[in-house]
Amino acid sequence: MLFDSRSFGAFLFDMDGTVLNSIAVAERVWTAWAERRGVDAVSLLATVHGRKAIETITQLGLTGIDPAEEVRILTQAEIDDVAGVEPIAGAIAFLKSLPPDRWAIVTSAPRELAKVRLEAAGLPWPPVLIAGEDVQNGKPAPDCFILAARTLAQPIEDCLVFEDAPAGIEAAEAAGASVLVISATHRGPLATRHPSVEDYDRLSLGVDAIGTLRLANRLT
């Protein structure tokens, strides 16, 4: 059993890399932007996952640019390119099996981009979507997960966060939630103290009469 048979009030899911795979488009768009701006693309790609684009660009300290305008350009490029966006294995069925008042998507992406990617991947629309513009401080700050738990009327300590990126894991830890790492898109091992599974085909969900959620490893 995962988490020593512990039950949870709600599940909070990151989006990119956690319920869907958008790595190909993200790397295409960010690499093209980096090349136009004279930024080392390899180093940049190591930092962008899980974070708000405005914070990533601002931290670069580039002169002669408007970070907000750069984010607008990047976001539109990502909205226009959904080639290769696909669900993580088992994610569609897993999300559809959850009680509608017990889960949320919590992403650093803008709401419009989240809508496009969720639709492209064929994922169900979440009952609660916390997007990048809904909080002032993005991941690794805990604000987004705290807001999601509050919106679902669940204590954050009773929530399980599904994440794939270090920034999101750090945000969940700071919020006080439990964490399950989804490793489907990882290119190498991620050093973490949290349990990890490759995808949702490895998980068995239990829901009791009052909506409490439990997880178990599915034997294959």
C-alpha cells in the first residue's frame, strides 16, 4: 500500500509532466525563444519546468525586453502548438474515476494554455483549476496548492499532491501536503524522499462512501 493505508480528502494534480506530456512542445518553443534572445537553451530548459514563465524570464535579468510581452509571445506560441501533447498513461481513466469535488489541477501555466493542453490530451476538465494567474507567487511557493485545498474545502494536510518537477514538489512540501511523484517524463532518476510511480496504470484508487480517497500499488 502507498502511504501506509492513509486516506486523503483531495488529490491535487500538477498538469505538465504529471497528467499530460507536453515536453516536446515546451522545448520547441522555449528553445526558439532562447535562440532569439541569445540565451543558452540547454541551461534554460533545465529551469523552466513547473515554474511561471514570467518568473523564469524575469530572473534572467535580460536588458531591453518587457518580460510580460515575452510571456505573451511564448504563451501564444505554446497555445498554437499542441503537436505531441498526450495524456500520461492511465491518467484519463484515473481522473474520471475521482469524485468531482475531491480533485483539482494546479498548474503554473496560464489558464488559456491549460485549457488548450487538457483538451489536446483528451483529459476531463477539472472541477477546480488553479492556473498561473490565480496566485501572485508561483511554484516553488506554496500558494497555489493552498488555494486549491481551500477551494475544495479540504485541509491542505489532508491533500495528496501529484507532481513531477522539483519546483512543484518544493511547493507541495511548503504547503504541508503529502506528495506522490509521477516519473513518466523523467529522463533520469529524481532524488526525492517521496514515493514515486511511473504512471496511473500503476495505481489503484479506493473511494469510500463519504468520498475519502485511498491509493494502492496495482499489481501487474
